[in-house]
Amino acid sequence: MKIKLLNGCEASAEGAISAGCKFYAGYPITPQNRYPEYMSERMEEIGGIFIQAESETSSINMVFGAAAAGFRSMTSSSSPGISLMQEGISYLSGCELPAVIVNMNRGGPGLGDVTPSQADYFQSTRGGGHGDYRTIVLAPWSCQEIHDYTYLAFDLADRYRNPTLVLGDGLIAQMYETVRIKPQKRRFAKKPWAINGCSGRKPNSLKSLFLTPGVLEAHNWKLASKFAKIEKREIRFEQYWCSDSSYILVSYGTCARIAKEAVQRAREEGIDIGLFRPITLWPFPYAQLGEYIKNAKKILVVEMNLGQMIDDVKIAAANSSARIFFYGRPGGGIPDPDEIYREIKKK
Amino acid sequence: MKIIYQRPESLTPATNTYCPGCGHGIIQKLIAEVIDELELRTKTIAIAPVGCAVLSYNYFNFDVTEAAHGRAPAVATAIKRLLPNRIVFTYQGDGDLAAIGTAEIIHAAARGENISVFFVNNAVYGMTKGQMAPTTIPGQKTTTTINGRIPEIHGYPLRICELLSSLDGVVYLERTTTSDISGILSTKKAIKKAFLQQMENKGMSFVEILATCPTNWKKNPLESMKWVKEVMEKYYPVKVYKNPSGTEK
């Protein structure tokens, strides 16, 4: 097993390569510039294709082409760039094409700043572009996890023929940790729908346009049943000390990792608190969180934004009488364990 | 009995949705004929635009994918890079290529992507029913320029061949017309040349084809052909802009 010291961009890129990614297109944007730089070298080494596109719009459409041709393909960017990609992600979903998009979330709105943020939660979990669709969203909290979940994202994208997001942030993009590299994936499911020349078969076409009345509706219902399957099978989360706690802190990504330290400290001082951490932000672990907070008295949601995941926590808490509190740091602010600890005590 | 003419294998038997006198039917048939003649059908991948030609996946009898509006050159770039021994072409209209997709076409051309681009210029937005296109000619009436295009107000038209001719990545660049039989035959020759360039891995081959849109021009098919000849060909000269070295003109 190979162990390497990598930052979050490199760790994620290695996860993609282990998963058989053969195509990367991207455009420089801070805080993930290391991603295209690293991929430009690595794609050449493995005989894949790297393209520095003229825009994020073009990057995602190149990924569309690569996915259409049946190759494992990806792009990475940060918030403003991901906004530009929403058109392409909607088309990927409409055409049922598998692809992986890594977002190293930075502060917004607009040009915002280049520091870590979780302000793209709504955009990531509600489809993001036009039309009725969802993307699978995986939220890692370490370099090891962004490696593992990028790998997983390729498998999920292929399994459901759906774009899959890895939602990191500026923190994970820039920090270095040791990472166990996953072994190279060698067996892949066939893609009989791919556009790669109709030798020995009937021509294939990929489209999201259905003009005949009722046909688009049927297509949407087909997508809905796929989304329902994903909601049933692919929920991932972690919880610490939630079974016996009347006070639950809910947080995700790097913010949850910071919060864990605050929760630990509070427990050492006798506060009856647990940490619930969704790993898939869509599908959101409503039922699982609902179970842990059924008898809770207090819920504290901590996010690096103005409060977005809290909407999902409220849905999960529909049958709970717990009071729900929020602590957020928008615009690129990063909470430290001390301030979260103080918030825990305050509520 | 001897067959002297039939539908090319590269076209499906589907009835197309183009209006009577529309240029798309002629041009798509020419592309299909060339693909048959070069025996490329099972190796060809087409990228359809947004606009009237979006439904070309119903008419072409080979692999076709849709692309978002204007993004066909980006989609084609990835497919050709990953499958270099396939023949990849985009088929785009003037709104698709010369307005919303200008960044994609210029940068695919600048990178010298080894794809063929067939750019159908009919000086109007067809599918949305007749708005001003980037190639609408000064004075031409459209639904968004009801008194005719006035450059001082609506800007000047884009001459795409002239614009692309400065780029080293484009090896073959020609503007053809479909206003008469000889123009149509020249267009077919240009399409063939474009594919041959691609087969030799030379770089981007680009053919702009002047075409009719009788419905949105509010002209009958014959008047439309005449308008292409008398008005469009004056503004958009029919000629070879770039010829690969070592090939005949």
C-alpha cells in the first residue's frame, strides 16, 4: 500500500486516477489551482487526457463529451466556476451521463473571497442548474476522505448514470495530510449507451430534448425512480456519542471536524452532547438523523454559511420536540474549536 | 434494374421536420453522402447543436450526441482526444456557433482540435422564429430588428471565416453556398475535403455554408435561393480562406 503526503487537491486527483479517470478538463481558480496543475502532470503519466479549457463552461462540456464517449471523466473548480458549470451539470443529468465534479467551496456571493466556505450547500444539494434533478454529493473532512470519496464518486456516477459532486472547501484543498492510496481499479461495467462509433451495433444518440407531449414527463419520472433508489441505498453519515445524548451538534465537512474537537471538550466537562455528521449531503440522512434526535432536547447546527443545511435538519426533526439553534460563519470565516465550544455552552 | 440514386445509408428513413426550402436538408444529405463515399459511417460521431438542427440525431444514421447551446466544439474536443481514430464533427448554426458559442469555437480552433465543423449560416435564428442573428445582414428585417438591422444600433455582423483565418490551429477554412447547383456541388467537395483533413490529423477543418431559411425570411424557396446569391454572398464572400499546404485548391 502506498502512503503519500498530499494536499486535498492532490489526494482527490489520486483518488480519481485510482478509480480509472482518463479525462480531466479544468480552468484555474483559487483555492484549487493545484488540482489542474497536478492533473496536467499525472494525466500525461497515465496516458489520459488533460485540457486547460478557456472557461469552466467549456470544462464541463468537455467532461460531457468525455462521459458521452464512455470514459471516466472529471473536472474541479471552486464556487464561481461551479456556478458557470451548472448548465453543463443539468445536461449531464438530463442525458444521464456519469461524471465527477469537485468543488473546493470558497466564500461568496459573487467573486467573494478565496477562503473556505460551505455557502454552496443549496446549489450542490438542490440540483444547482435548471430542471428537476439531483446530484449525489459527498462531503469529506480529511485528505484521506477526499481521496476515498472521489474514488467512490466515480463508482456512484457510473452505477446511477448521474453526475456526482465531491464538496470540499478551501481548507481541505490547501492542507496536507498522509493519504493511503487506493489500488488501481481495473474492472469497469460496460457502457453500451456510449457514443463511440456504431460499428457492429445500431447508432446511439444522447439527448435531453423530448418534444413529444408526455415523453419528457415520462423521462422525468424515470429520473425520479433513480433518485429514489439513490436515496434508499446511498446514504452515508457518521455519528459520535449520539445514542445517549440529549444535545446533538450537526455539522458536515471540515466544519464538522473542527466541531468534533469542541464536542469532545464539552463531553469531558460533562455536557451530554453528540456529533452527527452527514457525509452524503444528497441524499441527506433524514431518517437516520431523525432517529438520533427523536428524544433530543437541543440541536445545534454549525455551518460555514448563513444557515443552509439547517433546512434539512428541520425536515429531519419534524417529529422531534428539540429546540434547533444555529451557529454560522459566512463569507469565508472559519470557526475554531473554542468558539464552537462557547456556542455549545451558550445554548 | 439498376439503382442510380438512393438515400445514403448515413441518413435514416425518418421524415425531417425542416421547412420546405430549408438549407439543412440539403446540407445534411451532402454530409451523409460524403460519409458513405468515404466509408466512415460506423466510425463517425456527430455533435448536434441547439436550434433547428438539434433533431439531426433522428436523421443521421450514426452516433450523435446533443450539446448545450454553443458548446459543441468543447464536447467534440473531448470525444476526438479520447477517440482519435473516430471521425468527429460538429454541425452548428449561426446563433449556436457565432453568438453563444463564440468562446468554444475560437478556442477549439486555437487549440487546433482535429475535428470538422460545419457552420450553417442562414443569417437568422430559425427555431425561435426569426430573431436577429450575429450574421444578420445590415438592413435585414428580423423579429428583433423590425425596421432592418442598423449597425449603429444593433452592431455589425460577424464574419466567422475571416475571424478564424488568423488562427494557426485551423488548417482548412472555406465558405461555400447552397444558392445553386454548382454551389451545392462545391459544398459537397468542401465537406469531403474537411473529412480528409481530419483523417490526416491536420487540425481543425471548418466549412461555413450559406443557407436558406424561407420561413423566417418570409420568402418562398426560390426567392430565398436568390437572396443567398444576391445579398448573402456579397456580404460573405464564397471562397477558400485557408488551404492546407500540399493540397489542390
